[in-house]
Amino acid sequence: MKKILLLAVLGLLIAHPSNAQTWNSWDTRSTIDGVLNLGKAVIESAERKKEMEIMARQKVEFEQSFQDAMTEAKNYEQNQNWEEALEKYEEAAKLNCKYGYTDQRSLSSKITGLYVKAGREDDGPSILHNAEVKLPDYSAYRYMRENPVYVNKKKANNVKILRVACSDKETRIEMEYESASASASVYMNGATYIKGNKGGKLGLEGVQNVTMAPAKTIIPWPYQKLRFALIFPALPDEAKEFDLIEPSSTWQFKDIKCK
């Protein structure tokens, strides 16, 4: 390390004019900063390399534990021991999320299905209640629009608006959030509002299948999807589009077409 830094200093000195009259305090500072930045980059590179080596050793070390859990899970599943199969698949998923032995998307899907087979809809994660978010009948609404066009200002690619329904009593927005990591948390800021194209903010009045901050809704595994609904006061009948804003977050949806 010391040898590398000394060579860097020599290189920077050579790069600058050797004439003492042209060398000033700015040159000195920039040279020192260059050496320090180079040293920092070398140290960070060495640390990353060390972390990768440790991760690689751990992956090999725990691979047999992962394979054993998967084998037991499949045996339990084949014998229709759903609860035991679920426990073993989740054990495998913990290792898989860290070391990546197999396709996590299919593993997460398997776990979701086993919650249902094990009869654990009530005590299971909120993702099991996704179907309840979609209403069986929207005839009470003036209009309903599926997959509305909107502008995602902050590029929040893991959440989307599925449906907008407007009545004389409320504005209902149904959304879907896809987890990108294990134990991801979702919650709504109470200051969230909608704003019609005619102006005027309308505050959040209620939620379904998601919590209000500071409480959190946990999505256990990557690639699992949570569907939820946000309830706001009614927009004016003449409103054709509106904005949905959750302050201090990436959820900034503009020009949502409701007609």
C-alpha cells in the first residue's frame, strides 16, 4: 500500500511543472488531494475484494444446508405436509436471498402458495389478501378505469396504479407494490394527498391491505406483490385527471387519467 502511494506521489509531481516559480499552494493541495483520493480508492477496492472472497467462501459453506432444506421441503410437499414444507422452503429462502443458489422468484411464489395450502391466510402476510382489494362490483362508481395512464415523476418502478374508481363519495386508487428484497416494508404517509386538475388537495382518508405510518406492512420475500387501496374524498365530476403525491417519497404520480 505504501509503495503504491509513493509511486502515486512521484507520478503527480512529475506531471506538474518542476519550475519552482510555477508551483503554488493550489498545486500542493491538489497533489495531496489526489494522493488521498487514490489511497481511499485502493483501500475501498481491497475491502470490496475481501468482502467478495468472504461471501464466496460462505456460499460454498452453506450450500449443503440450502440443498438439505430444499430436499426436505420437496419431500414434505410431496406428502402434503404443507406446514412443514412451508417452514423448510422459508429456511431455504433465507439462505437463497443472501447467496443466490436458485431462482428466488419461483421460490417466493412457492412459499406464497403454501401459506394458502397450509390454511394460514388469516395469520399469513398481507400479500395473501391481495384478492380482497379488487371490489366485486364497481357499479356504484361514476366511472372506473383500469391501468390508467399517468406520469411517474420519480421513476418508482416497483409500484404501479392498477385501477382508479371515482364516485360521489370517494376516489379509490388500487395499487401494486413488488418487493425487491427480503422483509421489505410498506406504509403510507398520512400526509399523502391527491390534487385534481382544477386544484385543491384532498387528503388520505383510509387504506386497505396496507398500514399507515409508523406501522409497517412487511412483505416477506423478494418478488412478492402487495396489492392495496387508498381512499380519498371525491374528485369533482368534471375532473379528468389528478396527481397522487406522498410527500418526501418517490411516490409522485402525475396526470393520472380518471376519465
